[in-house]
Amino acid sequence: MDLTFVQKLIDVVSRSPIGELQIECDGLRVRIAKQASPSISQAGSPPQTASAPSAAVPSGVASTVATTPRHSIRAPLTGVFYRSAGEGEPPLVSAGDLVEEGRKIGVLEAMKTFNVVEADRTGRIVEIVFGDHAAVQSGDVLFVLEEAG
């Protein structure tokens, strides 16, 4: 993904009615979000609240470009996802943990069989998508890693 493409996305979002756009391509994630202007309000629109403060950008559009490649670890099969190796044990990994390729990071139970979910590359866990005991489908993203480079 090149910078010219990202600039075009910013321009499109700034001129459109959408408030946010997120794209992931080849392990690179781009999120573009409009910032609400406190002086401009639309009649009949419900107030919007921000979940986290963000830096002010003069153009009214904030863009975040992930400079470190990201990688999704997906569920290899449909089943129940567990964050720990056994009942009452601590989670195998948490957001922010650095993991090596082959490290056990989760467990999937399918048809009374427990299957290990391993990191398929080295990186830092930036997101754990599902909570403990969640039902997942084959192909669902379980973890997002920032690749170690």
C-alpha cells in the first residue's frame, strides 16, 4: 500500500458522509476517521461520543497508518476458543506479549477434542479478538500480531 493511495482514501473520507474507514491489505492496516467538530452540529442527529481521545488534525480528518506489518492468526476449525490451557489456569497470552513462532497461545475445542492454537510467526500480540469460552468459526481472526522485524 503506497502513500498516494492512503492520501486518496483520506480525501474520499473527508468528502463523504462516512465517519470512519478501515482497510487491511497485505498485513498493513489503515484506519481513517473523521473528527467531530464541536462548532458544527446537525439537526436531528444523535450526539456522538468518542471512545478515546485523538489528536486534532487541521483538515478535520485523522489518519492512522500502521508502520509495523500486522498479521492475523485465524481459527483453523470451528469450536470453542479458550485463552488458557485448563480450567482455573491463567491465560496463555495477553495483549502486549511477545510470542515466538510455535508458542501455544490458545486452545480450540471441537467435538470433545482440544486443539492447540500456535503462533505461526514471531511478533507482539496487539489484539485478542475473542474472549474465553467463545464460539468461533473456522477462519475467524483470533489474534492480531505486530510482526517482529
